Amino acid sequence: MLLITLLFLPESHSFLHWFHLSIDSGQQGLVYGNMRKEILKLYLINWNLLWLLLVFV
């Protein structure tokens, strides 16, 4: 179970790194930035649900 969780950690880290780089790389516009934030929120929610599922199984 822990091993499966660890497999997902590098992926989430690289996603967060890409997300921060894309925000810092310049002014793409508020709408574009907000869209990225919504995608990040959905990604984190899905990851947390998957983690909870693994814990209870």
C-alpha cells in the first residue's frame, strides 16, 4: 500500500513543479491562470480520493 502511494508521489511532484513554472513564466492572463488553478484543484481532489481508497482497502 505504501509502495503504491510512493509511486504516485513523484508524479504529483512533477505536476506541481510544472504548475508553478507555468504560473511564474509570465503573464498568460487571469483567466488562463484560474483555469490552471481549477485543474490543479481537481487533480489534488482526485489524488486524495485515490489515496483514501487505498488506505481503506
